Amino acid sequence: MNLFIKSAALIAFLANSGVNASSRSSSSNEVTYYFDSELARDPDAVPTSTYSMSTGKGTVTVRRDGTVTMNIMWIIRGDDGPINEENPVNGIHLHTGNKYTNGPILFGFCGQDDLPSFGGTCQQGWPSHSAQTGTQYEGKICNKNVKDCYNNGQISAAAAAELLIDGQMEMYVNIHTKKSFDASAGLGLIRGQLSLNAKARPADSNNDEVAPVVSSTSREMESALRGGQM
């Protein structure tokens, strides 16, 4: 009888442990991580951007299940513009790499013309009278053109999200226009490294679960940005 009771207790303990582990795993997948990127010229990686005065700012949200979204705004200035049918914003991507390199695409957010669409065509600006100052995109794992994708496109969205969350490598956001695409052989116009938003650390995570802060390539960013062109 005692043996029966002990066996039953052990089975109940193991069952509860499995439920708790499953619950912790599910909770971890639901945690949202926030990363910021301030975009500007980066002549170290893209020499043709040396004199660009364009800027941008984005926030990338990531979950371990592979859900990635971006809110982004930009201002295209001077000779980089104007943004029109001949010179549209034709790609916004998240790449692996530091400020000195041009790495492959991990997630794509929008695209057209010479670049894959991923989630759809890119917003081409916002009217001055509009309350909207940015656009939200859903990230799509890059498997459209394997030579330009991270690991030749052989990675799942969830595994790619882990690379972001765990800080296994540096990453940057890149905005392309048709004019910059042609001038730079596809390297883009403005870009900025991702950094973890320290104010948005998940409440139920510990230091091991949160990616380390990565320095940004941002420079000459305005204190307030409004999407469009100047």
C-alpha cells in the first residue's frame, strides 16, 4: 500500500513538472523583446552614402516563436531624393553584420522593383498633415533569393529570432531606395545597428535571457523624426 501511494505521488509530481515546464516554455515564447535602430549614412560599409543627410529610426519587436515586426520612420534629404515613382523606397531589411560589413538578409519587411517584396511594397512617405509618422511591417524570414539570405535561406523564423534575442551576432537595419540601389550595387542608403531597448526588458526574464546591448552606428540623428523627405 505504501509503495502504491509513493508511486502515485511520483507520477503526479512528474506530471506537474511537465505541465510547469510546458507553461514556462509557453511563457518564454510570449515574451516580447524590443530593439532600437537609428539609421544614418555609414560610409565605412557603404562609401556611396558618405554625403547622405537622410536619417531614420526604427523599433524591432521579437518573440521566440519567430514573430518579428518593425515600426520605422525616415526622412530622405537632399540629393538622396525625391521619393517618387522613379526613385521609390524599394527595400527595408534586417541584416547580420557590424558597422563595417555588408551582411546577408535575415528578415525582410518590404520591397519592390529590384528587391523581393517580403511583406509587401514599402510605404513611400507620409503627408505633412497626417498623424501617422511611421509604418509597421511584419518581418518575413529571408528565403526568397538564397544567395542574399543568411545561411542561404536555410533557417527558420524561430531560429532567426533566437539569434536576435540571444545576441549571438550584430545586426543592422537597412533602407534602400532605387537611386541608392543603383549607385551602391545594392548596398542601401542608410542603416543602423540594432541595440536592445534597456527600458523594455521583459519583466519575467533574467540577464541570461536578454540579449546584450550592442552599440549603434547612429550619428547626427535629430531628437524628433517625422517620416517623409526634405
